Amino acid sequence: MGRDHSSVLGRDQEATIGIVGGGTMGASIASQSLLCGLRTTVIEARADAAARAREHIIATLSRARSRGFTDIPAEVVDQNLEVVVDYERLAGAHVVIESVPEIVELKRDVLQRIRLVVGDEVPIGSNTSAIAIGSLQQGVAGADNIGGLHFFNPVPASSLVEIVVGPSTNEATVAVFRALAERLDKEAIVVKDAPGFATSRLGVALGLEAIRMFEEGVASAADIDQAMVLGYKHPVGPLRLTDLVGLDVRLAIARYLEQTLGDRFAPPELLISMVEAGRLGKKSGQGFFDW
């Protein structure tokens, strides 16, 4: 690498992070980045989406300030945050995170667009829940500086970042991702590029089985969740977590894992029908619970 990005992230208050995709996850990552003093540039596809992303981020930080979680003045946040549609604004970023929907072709196109602006040496992390990093590296310049950076929603409340090492990912990029995780006050785990990585593979397996149990009438959604919260000390039950993640997102991951790992990840009919009916969880107001 031409620049020592990991050391810059570790010490420089003026470090800059780029985020492509200002949806639920991208906005949440941006909020944490701002809380930790990083200049943050978010790229969205359209002006209206950019305006919504900015409003979401500002509202998140305002709530954090009102609850005493941060004392960062609103004017400092305003100075450090840029939400635009122009990829050229990523120039000068020390690391860029891609956080667009879980579609291989879309993510690969975004990675290529980022590369045209930042060059081959800037590390890019894909915030994917399950897509193989190797498939995203294919045909993209600077593939050795691309890896997985899997964040968890809501990012400010989560303590974990899953770093995924793709077939071409080099050690310097892993070092940058570790430094970024530390700068964002997160604990990092490093996993190989296997379908579903560690977290999605385990989390989806539990979530799908909970859905099957609910579908079969084994117990209510609340009682299934309580079994894991009280019996196994999970902070949130698998069905409520499915609502938080989004039933459509969980369905997409399950279908991908079914293709790569086999029938044990086949989505239950109930999950499919709920998504078709628009019951997507918290974001739609109704899933296994009412929100």
C-alpha cells in the first residue's frame, strides 16, 4: 500500500471514511463513524435518498445526544458529515465501506465505481451478511484491498464487526479493518470466506428453526423468543431479531445459503408468505411482532 491507512485510522482525528449506501445499515455505520470523530462521506443513488439518509443520521445522533451517549455538538456533526450522490466525493477517503443491497452484480458494480475514484490501494470493505467476498473481488481492480466488513444493526449498540478475508485479501487490508473496528469502538473477529461467514450462518440457522416452530404451532412467537433470552441468555430472541433485520433480508440470505450449503437452509413457507404480504418486520410495522 502506498499509504499506511491503519496508522492513520488509529491516530488521526482527521481521518475520513466513505460509505456507499445510506439505507438502514449505511446510515447506522455513518452514525457510529461520526460518534467516533471520523469525517464521513455517504454516497446515495438519488438526491431524495441522500436527503432521507442525512435526516436519519442527524436524528440518530440527536437522540444519542439527548440520552447522554455523546456530547458532540450538532455543528461538529454537520461539519463532518457529507451525504451526496457524487462518487467523486470519495476521493481522499482512507477506507470505504460498500453497504448496498445483497445483490452480487450491484455490489460488484459499486466496488468498480469506488475504485475509479479512490484508486487500487484504498481498502474497501463490503458490508455483506452472506455473499462470498471472492465473488465480489472478481473483475474488480485492487482486489487484494477488498474484504468483508460485516456490521450489525443498530451499529452504535452492537459491539461486533466481522472481518471476512477473501481469496485475494491481503494482510495490510485486514490490519486496516482491525484499526477501523477499534476506532469505531468495536470488537473484531476474523473469518474465512465461507458461505454465511460465522455470524449469518449461525444466526440464520437459529432464526429459520424458530420460524418453523412458530409455523408448526409449537409455541407463540413471544414464548419462543423468551426460551432463548431466559434459557440461553441471548439479548434478543430469534423472531424479534428477524423483525429487526428484516424478513426480506433474512429470506434473501436463506435462499443464498440454501444454494451454497444445501436444503437445511431452505426458507420456511411462512417466511416466504410473510415477505410476499409485505410483513417485513420493524421497517413495515408488522412481522412476527407489531412495531
